[in-house]
Amino acid sequence: MKLIIAYIQPERLNAVKQELYRKEIYKMSVTNALGCGQQKGYHETYRGIDIEVNLLKKVRLEIAVNEQFVTPTVEAVIAGARTGSIGDGKIFVIPIEQCIRIRNGDTGSEAIG
């Protein structure tokens, strides 16, 4: 069992979801996030004052999958999120020690589905 965490550009969310649906991956959690990476933000002028905006809007996807779905999930996120420019995002794959479905007490890979 793995937890895949991906930070992507907000405008690429629909494309990523479509790619995940094509690979039959439907369960995910989506959260708005702020962050900066290699692009380091940008400068903006507001009422004559120069403002440095270094926390950019991102979307955080969390997808828990069984071992056989790790590669298809990562490939789907890359296919949907890639624009070829700086700021496309990052993917982290983290092992899950245990998963429990609250509704009926299923554990392990049965709980992830």
C-alpha cells in the first residue's frame, strides 16, 4: 500500500482527474495549497507598491493505492499535469503502514479498495 501525494497547478486538476479515470482510479482527496519551488514566485505592483508573491496557488492530491496501482497512478498524474514548464509540480510516493475502513473495519489492501 502506498500514499501518492502530488502537488500540481490548479488549472491542470481536471486533466489529471480525467487521466486517473482512464486508468480506473477514482478515489482521491483534493486540497488547495500554497507553496513555492524553483519558480520562486513573481513581483506584482499594487497601488504603486512592489509586492513579492512567493507562495503560489497549488493543488494537493492524495491517492492511497495498492501496489499494482502505483505505476498507473503516477503515470496518470504526470500525463495530466505536465506542461513542460517550471512549476508543473512534484509527486511523492510514501509507504502506508496500515489502512482501516471505518464503516466495516476492513484492514489492509481491502480497505483501500
